[in-house]
Amino acid sequence: MVNVFDIDIKEIVPKLQKGKEYNIYTVYRDIPINIKASLSWVDISKNDEVYLAFNWKNTSMKYAFQTGNPVYVKISIPYQSKELSFYIKCDVFSSIRDELILTANAVVEVPPFLKRVSVRVELDSKHKSYAKLCAENIEDAKECLSNLELKNISEGGFAIKIKKDEEKSNIVLNVLKDLAQKNIVFEAELYIDSNQIRAKANIVNIYEEDEYIIAGFKMSVDRKDAIKLSSIIIKLQQEIIQEIKSL
């Protein structure tokens, strides 16, 4: 069986069809963004850098591709009597006016943000959003962490962020790490503007991102809160898409 990830990218790009529309993906504030654009030209430089140029004159989502996030072009081509589908991971080289020029870096599998079971949205300062987490500790006393800033939320989970230089950051981090090792279930209260969502949550990861410590949780909610949460996420998603189109 052909392993597409063993194929040299310079062997693939000459097979792309000029004038054909391709699906191009990126992520903006945790929302997958997809556009269709026709391939204008392909070039391989003397330094073996591979460039793909697309006509995106009529694209209304251009701003989402100008944030420095990776871009993925979905490709299906014939290869040794087989039809191969995969993604080319790219960086934006130029996005001036009507042409999007990408530097093609590698052949990859489906990007992680396209594998998500549910839509995730990033929260910003326009929305008052925070979490309260309570858990039973080993002394059977309830340990609660309050006013934790929400980073993002989906129907299946959420993440909080803690600024590293905040006085309480080390305390909160140590508590979370301790409870994560014990696989503690949290009683979570999530607040987004005037909405409150109650959930049962478990820590799935803790990592650093720039000046923040991020803790990700998977969660389950009852039917009533699930309906409310779905409505909130749809509204936030629509706001973000309108934001992109206005920039």
C-alpha cells in the first residue's frame, strides 16, 4: 500500500491542475475556515522551495489566512494506479490582493482541527467568560477554584488559561496537576456573559502557551444545558465569521 507521507512533495505538485478549485483550510480563533480557490501556478525554486499560487479574488474570508496559522490544501491525485487524498501543509508567503501564494512544506494527514467531533470557539475580551471548578480532595473536603478565565469551549470540553505572572498561578497550577494525577471529576460551572452551564469535567492536558498556562478539560452536561451550550457556540461562531468578513 502506498504511504503518502513517504512521497516527496516535489513529486506531487506537478500533478496539480492549473485552473482547478481546491479546498484550502486554516483555523481562526479555534474555528476551522474553508475556502475554495483555483490554482494559478506552481513553482519549485532553485533552493527546492515549493510555491502554490491560488486566485482568491472573490474570497470573503481572507483575513483568517493572514494570522500566521498553518494553511492546508486538500489534494486528490492519481498515483501509481491509485487515487490518493491528503493535505499539503503550507505557510502563507503572500496574500496581497487577488492572489494567495503558499509555501508548501509537507504532506500530512487530516489536520487536528478537522478531526474534532464538535465545533470549538475561542473566547475573547468582548465576552465575560470564566469557570468555577470544585472537586473532592483526599481529605474529603471540597476544593474550589474560582474566576478562572475561559480560553475556549465546545460541546465536549473547555480550556482555561492562567497568566504565568499572576500571583495565584503557581497555586492553581499545583492544585490542577495534583488533581489531574488522581483523575478527579470536577463539578464545573461555566459562565459566558449571562449564561451558566453546569458540567462534570476531567483534566485531559496541561501545557504552556506564550505567557499562559492552559488546562484542557473534557466534560459532560445534561440535556437542558447541552441545548443551551449549543446555542451559545453557534452564536459565538457566527460572531467570529462576521468578524473575519469585516476585517
